[in-house]
Amino acid sequence: ENGQAVAANCRRLDGLPLAIELAAARVRVLPPAQLLQRLDRRLPLLVGGTRDMPERHQTLRGAVAWSCQLLSPEERELFAQLAVFVGGGPLDAVASVCDGAGDPLARLDQLQALADHSLIQIAPDPDHPRFTMLAVIHEYAAELLAESGREREARRRHARWCHELCAQAIPMLNQVGQQTWIARLEAERDNLRAALTWLLVDDRPGAVEAAAELIWLLHRFWYFCGHLSEGLRWLELILARASELPEPLLADLLYAAGVLAVEHRQMARGEAWLLESLELARAIGRRARAAAALPLLSYIREQRGELSDAETLVAESVAIFREIGDQEGLGDALDRLAQCRYLAGDWAAAIELQEEVLAIRRRLGSLWLIGSALNNLGNTVHESGDPRRALPLIAEAAELFAQIGNMLVYARVRLNLGSVYLSLGDGAAAAGCYGPSLDLIWSLHDEFGLPWALRGIATVAIRSDPAAAARLFGKAEALARQHDWELPPFDRERLDAALGELRARLDPAVFEAAWRAGEVAELRQVVAQASALASALASP
């Protein structure tokens, strides 16, 4: 137990020999676990080096201060202002944040001096070179910044830079090169959190509104990348200050909260926020925002089995978007209306609506939207009984998501492609879709996709290895029950048919034993076995 705490202390101290030596001296009065709890403020704690050491090595603060004394005034000022970054930052942000001039070349010599004194490290990234600071050095820089009287302005510039980055990156999340922008935003998550935290405590006029605008931008990033819990936490914080926000922005934030909550399967919370957004948008005359909330409210009603209300809501959205000429919104609303028609059993109307959605989105040119339309149309065509027509539609959708770089959606679309191959009687091709998709889904921590991938592989395995199929079905249904995920009608029919065939091939006692074994098996082991089984089934 002490060994784990000692190792954790060393990691928190960035492996610095002097810091570890000073921390070791404290162990005589503070056990390692208690010492670890106090390392949020390292500099006051790490003092008391041996008397035969140079004075600058008697305390960690003294060691860092000694290095800073060797800097020029301009270099020392830059060092302090770099403390606004958390987890480091790209060099192209340093000038705009640290002096507002926006010219990184003007700071290169000073940054090099800081690196020469081991106060920063510079990562040699050819596209976005990045500086970082060790935690103990960052703590000292933050103290200098607080003493300088310039902290507030530096933090405001840092928040402004975060907003500019998001304004540039967020529109690119559904375009080619999406993964490059996602990687940039992922690299700056600590900086984005720091900016939001500061804006929410900054008392200057407009700071809360600036936080709200940044949260509005980021909600799409949180949605695309699955950071739903984090996004909802920030939205809850900003919505608690609704009285300080202009009504149009508040309507946007309520909508964003509803979007993330519904995606997170928190239907009641999502519905409440969406209804608030709808009511406010109607009151202030923002018809497009009201129309955007209606399809999500329709989806929630549909999930409750209120199909008539669901179609009424989305039909209103379609009418509004047609009237105001919002083509992207119209595509979203028609897509939802098609789902209502599909659930009503009107295949022809559903397909016609989704063909209109695809035509609209091809005109708009967004690869993400086109891929989504192709996938949805392909699924409906497949479920209407025409897998041959569905195959090229879903295959094109998969290619587009691969081109965009969204491997999570790519993996899910490939699951749909596997289902089409199953309907065509090509089990090997189906397994060739399911296996790699399972590997991607597992690597991306996509809990929702796991049951679908396991069911697909199990279905292919029914004839060749029915006991293994029963184990996979058992785990898939256990995962679905755990999250209260229900299957749509078409998929439920296919699952029931597959389980009927499986039961016919196994003795009832063998079936029940294999099913229960799958339910309780360790998930990692089940995924590894399913992946290996899919690979074998895909082999000619």
C-alpha cells in the first residue's frame, strides 16, 4: 500500500529528484498517502533540505526562484503569464495570450531562454509545437502572475484565445479533416476548462455571457466526441445563471442541454430543457430555434410510444423550416418525420421522405449530413425488404465517415452493413463487417455499440458454433438491460428470429447454461472471444 502511494507521489512531482528528496524528508511526520493529499500546493510543503546542500536547494521554491533570477525582466514576465495555460499550450497561442500582439515570432527568443533554464519544455510537433511546464514550476509561475497585478487581463486573453480556437474548429467537425480539429480540441480540454472556470468567477461585465457563448460552441464538440457528462455539468452551471444571459442565447443553451441529455438517455431532463427552449424561442420570435427543438421532442414522445404526438410535433417543425427556407433544419425535420412514417408501417412514405433528405444534404455539401442521410435511407430500404438496394447506400455512408475520420460512426454504420449482408445470405461478409467494427467500438469505449456488434457476430455463428452464439447473445442482452436500451421493431423481429433458430439447434439446458455464462463473463474476455470468432467466420 505504501509502495503505491510512494509511486503516486513521485508521479505528482514529475520525477524531479530534488522534489522527491524534499518530499522524502516529510515522510517522517506525514505518511506517503497523507503527503499525496497535500501535494496540490507543493511549494510550501517541500522545504527542509539537508544543511550541507546549497541554499537554493534547501527548498523547492528556492530552486525554481534561483532559475528565475537568471532571466531578463521580459523573460520573467513571460514565464509568469504562461501560468494561465493548464497542461501547456501551442506556441502560436503564446503571443496572443501573453501580450496580445499575436506574433509568435516576437516571443521565440524568450521562449528559448525559458527552455534553456529548464522552466518549460517544447514538444517538437511539426504542425503545432507546444510548450509544457512541470507542475511545481507551473505553481511558482502562478504565484508570480498573481503578484504581478496582470493576472486578470492575462486570463481574459486566454479565454478569448479559447473562444477563437473553438470558433475556428467547431464548424469543421462535420467536414473532411474532422479528426485533426477534434485532436486540437482534445489537446486543449484543460485550457478550455480553465477558461470557463475563470469566466464564471470573473466579475467584469460580459464575463458570464462570454462563458455561455463558449459553452454553446463547445456543446457540439462534447456531442461529437461523447463527452456528454462534462458538457451537461457546464450547461447546468451556466443555466443556473440564466437571469444574467440574453434570451436568445439562453434559448440556445437550453436546446444544447436538451440535445446532450437526450443523447445521454436522460429523457426526462432533456424534455424539460427542450420544452423551456421551445417556449422561450416562441416568445421571442426565434422560429428556427423553436423548430429545431421539435424533432427532439418528437423523438422523446416516440420513445414513450406516443406516435401520434411525435408526428404532430415534427410536422410543425417541417412546416416552419420550409417557410423560413432553412434547408439544413428541414433535412433534420424530414429525417425525423420519415422515422415516424416508418414506425407507422408506411415504408413508401418513409423512403420518399429520406430520399428528399438525401437530396437536400447533397446540395448542402456536408459530408457528415450526406453520410447520415445515406445510412438512414439504406436502413429503411433494408427494413422494407430490399437489401440489394440498401447495400450501396450504406456502403457509401461508411466510406464518407471514414473519409471524414469519424471512426465511431464509421464502426456503427459498418454494423448496419453487416446486417444487410446477413439478409443477403453472405455470413462471411457480415462477419467481416462485425468483427472490425467490434474492435473499433471497444477501443473507442462505445458502450451503446457493443451489444449490436455482439448480436451480429452471434447471429453469424448460430450454425457453426451455437454455444458460442448463445454466450454472446447472453452478454449482449445483459448490456442492453443494464442501460435500459430497447430494440426498434425491425431489429427486435430479427433478434427473435435468430434466437428461435438458435434454440432449435441447442438442447434447452445447454442454451440456458451458455446464455448465463455469457451474462456473467468478464466483458473484456467476451469481446476478445467475439473478435476472434468473427475473424474465423470471415475467412473463406
